[in-house]
Amino acid sequence: MGRQGLAHPRDHRSLGLDLFEDRQEEDSDQIDLLKYWRVLVKRRWLVLSVLVATAALALLSTLMTTPMYRATAVMQMEQQSPQIIAGQSGQINSDAYSGDFRETQIELLKSRSLAERVAGKLNVGRVSLDQFDEPSWISRVIGLLRPKSSRREPVKDSVQASDPAQVASTLRAFAGVVQGGLSVAPVGTSQLVSISFDSPSPEFSSLVANTVGDEFIASYMERRFGATSYAKDYLEGQLQTTKAKLEESERKLIEYAHKEGLVITDEKGQTLAAQNLVQLNGSLMAAKEQRIRAQARLNSGVVPTEMLTASAVSNLRQQRATLMGQYQQKLAVFKPDYPEMQQLKQQIDEVNRQIDAEMGRVGSTVKAEYAAAAAQENALASQITALRSEAFTAEGSNIEYSILKRDVDTNRQLYDGLLQRFKEIGAGSDVRSNNISMIDRALPGYRFKPNLFQNLTQGLLLGALLGMLLAFLLEFLDDTIKTPEDIEQKLRLAVLGVIPKPGLKQRVDEAANNPQSPFSEAYRSVRAALQFATDHGIPKTLLVTSASPGDGKSTTALVLARNFAQLGKRVLLVEADLRNPSLARTLGLTDRTIGLSNLLAGGCNLSEATFDTDDPLLRVILAGPLPPNPAELLSGSKLVSMLTVAVEHYDQIVIDGPPVLGLADTPILSNAADGTLFVVAAANTKISAAQLAVKRVLAARGRLVGAILSKYDSKAAGYGYGYGYQYSAYDAQETRPKLTKG
């Protein structure tokens, strides 16, 4: 076609589109801390405003808050105090301390009943709580502004209990005050518990803290002694009931014994008949033994030795032995017929006769003993036979008696056990020491809150946190391209330049006409970067477009065209925005009757549609009359023919194209141009809109040489410097701008 780079290989553009889509699908998992810092710097005024506002609110709240004073008392809580009276084992009881006991006592300290007890102890209803209040800062200021006559008089004792309902209501209200200001906490893992109370008065705080401790000890003792008293009353009632049951059972037992004629001789409930039967059985057995022994002596014919000993036989036998000894002794001297010998013989015979007579008497005694034993045995046997039937009859009655007897024994055991327990409780109820005691009484309270330093610190920290959260939230909701890094990361395009935003009192045309302004310097940097955009330098036909209107594409096209003209090139600026043209107004050209629309429609040639500007090397083709369908006009062959002819007469062609989104014009122009420059307005162009615009250009096989970021404010974006050296300020009246390192 005769112009450099007008037709690019289609495979390169297809590759660029695929690369863009592939890179767009990649997720970046890296955390960019510098990016977050830039967000904070960018929105530093918002963060500082929230910080100052929060600190001011914290300060105001601190000054308006009534000062609170805290007093703390310390108590010791043992699970069970040692017993002064030893138990049955003689040992002193002491249980291990457990956390459950302490937690229970802490909850009792926080109870409503104890708070009401404290309120009653402090004589609520007769003493006003207002006398303990210390007014807040704002109250003191208002009090200074009020006349003395309008100040509230202190409440006197006249508000006392005239109305019981009012007193009860005041008591409940003060109990709520006690519960609201009371805090109870254990001291580590020890047996100590701290009791703290907060109020506007240091003296009142210590008074309530000490009263809470004292009343808790008193209520604990009352509960303990109350439990003992209840146990005594209960046991006393049980004793009365059990005693009545015991008496009734004993009465029934005696009545039954009288009714049945039972005579009980032992604790086992044995009747008299049964006892007599047992005794007779024993006597019968003894009689049988005696009869058997007598019968044995009688049958053997041998007189028992004991009977002989009891009779005179033994003496007679001894006497006979003596006489026989004398007889034998004298027989050696005298003859048997000697008178003395005959006398001894007669004495011996007399003794033998007496022995025989005594032996006969003893034998009669054995017979009599046997007869007596047999008679006694027979008598006992007959008596037992008669008593056995009587015992059987009494035993049947004794069964019911035994049942009644067991009932009596059971009632007696219950009564004895209850009586013993009653005596133990009565003896030990008043000798156990108290296991809850006050260790440190509360002193006048110290100022607890508000803490100015702490509140300001918390306010500053909270303000900084809220400010940063708000900044990040707004940044998250702000879906716009703000920095060059956003273009590289979101659009995957090379950033050819960053165009600073003119000052508040500076117009764009003034900044562009001043060659030493940062605005002009940035566009010269873009011009230099375009020389390396392709392998053959600056694209011969360069289309300048953007995602949406107002991004600065027309200004970019005009300034770049002038910069190319400053290099001595013959430049043709083509206004291809056939829907909303603005180049004629910017250049001050009034003749708009002939332009690109006429040229593409065949109504004129290239030279007729070209106009001169204030720069002899820069010529311009305006949009001309607005056609009804610009896309059909641009898609014809006239556009390619016009660019082919223009390339032969001009060194550089810059096309000011329309926005990409919503229109079909830009994809047609990007396909026909050698390169497309994409303009992104900082903090104005949406990321999604820019990505869609880039995809449409690539889909039309247009070659994107890069992008520029316009309307960029480095300080507002969080950068403390720009790219390279730039002028920090520019004044149209000054001839020498100040050069600083941005």
C-alpha cells in the first residue's frame, strides 16, 4: 500500500489478544504493602480528619464524664473453718479449698439480696445519695452560670419513710446502684477476693465496699446459724414424732402381752413357759445322769469310795487295822489263848461286826439313791410332757409379740440416733469459727475513670483504625485506574507516559503552550517513548483513543501532533470523532463545512479537507458535518485510501479517535492505523471499562503500542514524587518556572 506498517501481520495481533486474556485470568496473590501505604497517603486527609474527630470526641467525652473513684477491700474465703469440737474420730476436719466454693461466694457477693441488705444498712430513704455525688465538668460550668437562687437545695432527712412504697422503690433503686458499681474478682489462685466499688465520691466508694464485705460476712453467719437452727428444729420435730411412735409401739406390746398372758423374761422375747421348759429339760438330763450313776453302782455291787468316806466304815477299818497290828505284835510274845490276846481278838471281831453293819447300811443307801433318782426322772418327764403343750401354745402368741417387739426396737434406735444428732448439733453450733474474714478494709477510693491519657490514646488508636478502614473501603469501592502500576497490572499495557494534572488556576492550553511546564515535559516524554514502541520507531499512523469521553484523548492527540511538528516533521492531525468533535473549537477554526465526513463520502479530496494551523508543519482535518451513521462511513474503502494518500504527503499522521465503549468507530480505526495509543484518565477511568476497551481494540486486530495516564496527581495518588524531574508549579505570568525533583 506504500505506507510504513499500515498492514500488520494478523498473527501478531491475535497473539496479543490471547496474551491479554491469559494475563487477565491470572490472580496476583502477592501482598503489596507499598500499595497500601500509597492508599493511606492518598487519603491522608480523610484519615487525619477521622483521627482528629475521634480524638476530639474522646476528649469531650472525658471532660463531660463524671469522675469515678474506686475503693477496694480484700477478703479471705476458706471453704470450711476448723472445728473446735472434734468428730467421732477425734480429728479436726479441714477440707481442701476448691474453686467452686469461691465462685459461689463471688456470685453471692453480686446478688441482689446482698445489695438490698447494703442499701438498708446505709439507711437509704433517710440519707440522700446526692451528697456523695461529684458534678461533672459540664455540670460545674453550668452551675457557675446559674444564679444561686436557682440551684438545687440538698435533700434533707424529711424525705424519709413517709410512704412505704416509696421507700421500697428507693431501696430497689439503690440496690441497683450498688450492683452496678460493684465488681468482685478473685486474687489469682489464692483464697483472697477483692471487692471494688465505683462511685463519684471516694468516701462513699470505701463506705459501700466495706459495708458489702461486712454484710456479706453477717449474712453468711446468719445463713450458717440459720441452717443449724433449722436442723435443730427439724430434728426436734422428728424426735417428737419418733418418740410418739416409740411410746405407741411399746403400749401395743404391753397390751398384747397382757391380753395373751405372756410373761417375757429376757430381751429376746422368750416366754415363761418356754423358759421353764428349758429349765426342766436341763433338770431331766441331770436326773437321768444321776439315775444312771446310781443304777451302775447298784448293779456293780461296789460301794463308791465317796460313800465310804462319808460313812464310818473308813474309821472302823482304820481302827481294825490298828487292833490287828497290836494283835500280831503281841502274838509273838503271847499265845492266842492268853487273856490279853483273847481280849484283842474280841475287839477285832466287834470292829468287823460294826464294819459289816455299816456296809449293809451303805448298800441300802445306794438302793435308796437309785430309787430316788428314778422317781425324780419320772416326775420331771411327766412335768415336761405337760409343759410342752403349754409352751407350744405360748410360742404361737409370741410370733405376734416378736413383730411388735421389733417395731419397738426400731423406733427406739431411730429415737436414740436423732437424740444423739440433736445433742451434737446443739453442742457444735456455737463453737465453729468464721471461715470468711476481712483482710484489708477499703480506704477512700482513688480516681478510676475517666482517664484522660487512656481515653485519648484509645481515641487516637480508634480514629486511626477507623480512618484507615474508611480509606481502604473507599479505595476498594473506587474501581478506577489511579496509578501507572494499575495500567500495567490491570490492562497489561506499557505506560508510555504520565501526564500531570494542571493546577487549580491553570488551564490546559496554557500548560500545553508553555514548553517548560510539567504538562509539556510529560508529553515530550511520551513522544520519546513512542520512538521505541515498535521495531520501526513511531507508528506512521497513530490512533489516540480512550475508554470513555473526557479522558483527555483529544488533548493528547493535539499536543502530540504539535510535539511531532517541533521535530520538523510534517504532521497531519485527523479528527475522526464524527459524533462529538471538539478540535475545531480548541484550534479556533470556524469553517467546519468540510472535513473527514466529506472526504470519506467522496465529496472532496485530501487537499480540500485539510486546514492550516498556527504551526506551518501541522495541518488538520476536522470532522466536518456529522453523518447519520459514522461506523458505516468509516468502514468503507475511503478511509484506507485516505490514509494511504496521507502517508505519501506527511511524515506523521495522528488520528483523534472517538471513545471505544459503546461505539463501533474505534475498532475500525484501530484496524486501519499502524498503532493505537490508549489514554486513561487517572481516578476517572473504570478498570472494567478500560479492560473491555482494550479487549475490543485487540479483538479488532488493532495494535496497542501502549497507554498514557492523564490527569495524574502524584501526591493525591499517594506518591511522594513523580517520574523523573518535573516542575512543581507553573504560573502563566512567570517566565522562569521552578524546577524541583518530584
